[in-house]
Amino acid sequence: MSMKYEYACFSFHLHLVFLLLVMVQGLEQVVDNDPSPRMDHMDQSSMVFFTLKHLKVGNSIPIYFRKKDSSGSPRLLPRDEAESIAFSSEELPNLLRFFAFSEDSPQAKAMENTLQECETESIKGEVKYCATSLESMLDFASSVFGPDVGFKIVATEHRTESDTLFQNYTVLETPEEIPAPAIVSCHTKPYPYSVLYCHSQVTENRVFKVSLGGENGDRVTAVAVCHMDTSQWNRNHVSFRVLGIEPGTLPVCHFFPADNFVLVPDT
């Protein structure tokens, strides 16, 4: 193992452990010419999508930022322990017995959904992986960027404390674009231990840091990713319903909650 890889593991562990300590995703969770996020009849938690035209100083965007709860965050397992536990839908009945969840419990449904999402075939032009340990997540990132390419973590930061989940946010400054020829996006999934759904698309993506101000005074430095080509996406994807557009017509952007993150080459 190279010194660069060892250093990446160490620094990533510190940053990722911090993110996991503040994560909120527990097992109890169960077309016009000027598209903008639509709040009518929409689940507020889906209000994270927008288009590139919204990234202008002074624009207002309705955004749902789920809150952090370190007390309910699942544990990050070492690779050896994670690999000793089956991770497949086929083994779900045995897993429910192992974790002492009844088959009709919310936890069982959450586990089933996570396993199915991890096992679903990738769309054209995408690679994905459900990492059950820090080491496996680093291995996947290295397979995307290359074995000798360093990378760093970029994540949303809440500058103020608040219980508000959903409100209008104003873009306070010109968004900072982070140059990245390739990215890996990782999303926490509900499971008894930490599972990171990581994926990368070969099509163009753009990464931004956006300074936002909420109606109640909240301040957020939010990470946003814009997917420039959505032609291969399922037309039932929630983003198209929120924005009122069709696959492949416009780039789709979305904000990341604080417990999700983006990996970019460290250049």
C-alpha cells in the first residue's frame, strides 16, 4: 500500500467520521419554458432540485435540508467486520434475525429498500457501489479517479443552528465552481450500520459551493452538483416532477445534505 493511499485513508477517516457523527439518516425514516422548483403537492423532502439558471446572486430557491442527529447515526464498521456480514436481498430474512428486527417493522422495510437500491443495475454511463466500510469506499473512489490520483471530500456545512427543515434560501454570493474532471457522489442509506451509496457518471457534471441565506437567518455553505446530461435517467425520477421537465432537456442540479458528500480530485 502506497504512502499516498495510507495518508488518504487517514485524512478521509477523520473527515468521514465527522460527517457520520452529524448524520441524520436513521432507520426510522422511512414542463414549462421557465422551470423552477414546484411546491404544490410535493413532498418537502424532495425540494433539493433546481436548474443552473437559479445559481445567481439574489435568486430564491425553496430547499429542504434535513437536520443532523448524532445520537441516531449508525456505526462505521471496519472492512473485516463489514465483510463478515451478508449484504444482499436474498439474505434479508437472516439479516433481520441477526439484527433482531421483525419482518413487518419500519427497520425491515428500510433495509429492504437499501438492499434493492444497491442491487439495481446502473444506468448507462454510470458506475455505482454501496460501500459498507471506509476502506471499500476509498477503493471505489480510486477505481474511478485512478490509483495514483489524490482526492478530497466536499460537503455541505451549516453555519448556524436551526430546527427549520424547509424554507426559501437566497443565493448570497456568486457560486464557486470546483473544477473536477470526474466526481464520486456518496449518499448515506438507512441501515443498521453505515452504508454509503456512491456513484459516478461518465457524462459531464459540475460541482459548486453555494452560500445561502435562509428566511429565518440560517446560513449554509451548500454543495451542489449539476448533472449536464440526464437523457439516460428514468423519466419518473423525482427531479423531473419537481422541475416540470423531461429527461435530457435541461441539466438537473441538486443540493447535498450535510451527511452526504462529493469526492473530487485533489489538484
